[in-house]
Amino acid sequence: MIYLDYAATSGKKPMTVYSAVNDALINASGNPGRSGHKISLAAGDIVAETRFLCSRLFHAENPESIIFCFNATDALNLAIQGSVTKGDHIITSSLEHNSVARPLEHLKDAGVEVTKIKASLETGVNPDDVAAAIKENTKLAVFTHISNVTGTINDIAAIGKICRQQGILFLVDASQSAGALKIDVQEMNIDMLAFPGHKCLYGPQGTGGLYIKPGIELKTLKQGGTGSRSEMLHQPDDRPDKYESGTLNVPGIAGLGAGIKFIIDEGIDKIHARDKELTDMLINGLIKLPGVNIYSPLNHDRGPVVSITIDGFESQDVSIYLDQVFNIATRSGLHCAPDAHKTIGTLDTGGTVRISPGYFTDDEEIEACIESIGIISRGEL
């Protein structure tokens, strides 16, 4: 199969990721931080090393600033719901995934005010619009780094500067950018960064994390065993234990660590350049096809995410044709981001077909995808 659904999850991963997961299952199957025997200590070492690798990749102040979560959705819920209370104001955009939009709707019902800034398909959120939306009770701004529908890149550094100057917490959803673009949480004035392990970081599903800037305290969403301060009935305040109740996914975290090692060794700039090369090749080929409409930036830098529709075809049917006839994996529909589809005008027409290559995609696979979509668009099936 030609796998072009990396925006959902990385279908191909470095071989070292598979080996790390397997090795952890066999040789480090103890409970990290709970026991003093060798297998438990080995599990703890894996967790500590991966926490360090995450902090190195994102330029965090220290490894304890990294909290392991089940996925980016888990991390975003902790960051959003843990940082605001009734009467606070949150600023967000019209490009967000439901992992942001739904927690915000939940909080609106609880008395939190939300402002959604209309974003541009080409350039994303205008930082001046963020500054204009700030109120006296604004507590948090949350924006995606790269749209999971259009590949649009937001100017996170500019938004972060505004938020820091105004004393507003800045949360970035790095679901499509962690591992694909350089992220420096200190340089970009990011207070919280939510990231999945299973996408551009090439780790297993069920992994992810949240960077929390030192000094920021969030309300916990769960309490329980941490392996530390067990004499206390209240949740300990020490990081990362405060936010990591229960047994961690050690095999998954081992795979995540191996994925991050791969990225560090390859280099973010090299990965981004390859992503850009593949995406440019894809768009340049699709533009020439009859009846194909492209919903991704054409004149600005973008992430490796391209959305299309084909005149006369339902998006779901196109994705099925690509899968069943041409053995090409894509994703159709609303991609859990109805606000983004409303922004680009595809909400009421069933969404788009999303094509998302990854670092392990080769040129021939992109060419085969373009050729297959051309056959569909010309009615040659």
C-alpha cells in the first residue's frame, strides 16, 4: 500500500522504534518508579531518557517540564481545563481540531468566554487579530501550529511574543508540527505545548505529552498513585508526578524515545525540507488535473497536509477509489475539524480528501497518487 495518511498517524516508522518497543516489553516490563528491582529500574530509565529527549527536542528548561500523556487530546484537555476558571476568557481560531474546540465548548457551558479568530487558508491567524482580541479577563490563547486540514502554518513565534507581553498563557497544539518543524518553547514564548507521539515523532499510538513552563501550575484532571510521597492522601505537587497518576506506557514511551532519537539524528531542517519537496511535488501535479480543487496554501510555506475535492465526486468516494482501486491510503471527511472546514467552505459538502505524505514517502508514490487522482477526475475508471 502507498500510505499517505501521516497526518492521522505515521504508518511507517524507523525500524529502531519497533525494536525499542519490543525490547521494553521483554527486558523492561516492570512498573517504573514503583519497585526497586532491576526490571522496574530499567523501565524507569526508559521513561527518564525519553523525557530528556523530549525536553531536548523542544528546548525545554528541564526534563521535569515534560508530562507524558496518552495523546495530544489528553494533553490539550489538561492544559485547557487545568488553566482556566469561570469568568476567564480564551482566544482561539477557526482552524482548530476538535481536541481544542470541544473542550472550549465544554468550558463555555461552564461560564468561560471564548473568542474564535477567523483564520486565512494561506497565512493562518493574523497576530494583530490576536492582540485586538485580548481583554482584561483573557487568561489563555490556544492555537494549532499546523492545520490538520489545510497544512496552513501559524506564526507561533509572533503570537507567543504578544501573549508573553500581555501576560497571557500561550498553548500550542503541535499535533502536526512536533517532529516536522523546529520548535523552541523558550524562544517562541510557548507556555504549554501539546504533542502526540504517534505522528511526526514516529512513536507508537497511545503516547504523547505536554510541556508546561516552570512556574505554571495547572489543576489536575486525575489523581492517584504516583510511586512517590505515598504517605500523602493529597496529590503531590512535584513534577512530573503531579500530572502522571497511574502506570505509564513504558513500551510506548520507549518507542517514542527511539522516534525522537531518529529525528534528532536526521535533523529537523532536513525533515522539513523533504516534507516540503514532497508536498510541492504533490500540489504541482494536482494543479494540472481537471476538476481538482486544492485547499492548502499555494503561495506560502505549509506543512505536509494537502486537502482536495474533485468536481462531481463525493470526497468519501474518492478516498474509497484510491484505497480499493489504486491501493493508496488517504482520509476523507471533516478530519475532526468542522471549524476548519467551515473556514474553507467544505463543511456542508462532506469535507475533503486529505493527502498527507511523510518522511518515508518516496517520489514514485507521490507520482502514483497524482496519476490515480487524474484517472478519477477525468472519469476514466
